[in-house]
Amino acid sequence: MGEISFDDFLKVDIRAGRVIRAEPYPEARKPAIKLWIDFGPELGERKSSAQITAHYTPETLPGRMVMAVVNFPPRQIGKFMSEVLVLGVPDEAGKVVLLAPDQDVMPGARMF
């Protein structure tokens, strides 16, 4: 990857959010979980479809903090409209591990 400017970095709006609801998404082409995430009063609740089934279940996600890109255009994932991109990194097997603040922060806090 090539270098980008700091101004380019600032164009990506990455925020902390709290998962308020999670459901299985068996209709997805690849195993996924539907998430409803609270990003605070400025952004409100947003939805995401995330391929995170290797390490997470819908029962373990509510209350968890996550980081997500909130300024990509919505994307239709099957019959579900995904409004944010939840961020993660691969483990040794290539399965997604969610990125999250290591302390509780306000939903909607912007990464800098």
C-alpha cells in the first residue's frame, strides 16, 4: 500500500459503538451475524452484517464495544442493509477478531 496524507486519514470516520442487539444471519452467503450498534446521540443506532461467527455468537455480543467505519455508503447484504463496517483483524487461522477500546468509552467517540 502506498502512503496517504493525514487529510486522507481524517476522511475515514471511525467511531466506538456499543452492540445493543445481535441476531444470527443464516441467509448470508458466508456465516454472519446481524448487529445493531449504538453510536450515541449524534449518529444513533446503525446496523451491520459482520462475518464474526468463528469467535462470537449473538448471545455474547450485546453490551460489547466495537470500532466501526461510519461514513461508508450503506451496502445491501442479502436482505439486510449494512450501514457501518465493523473493524477486526485476523487471528492465526484468518478468522475475525473484533477491534475495540480496551476501556469503556462513550458510544460515538471518534478515533484519532
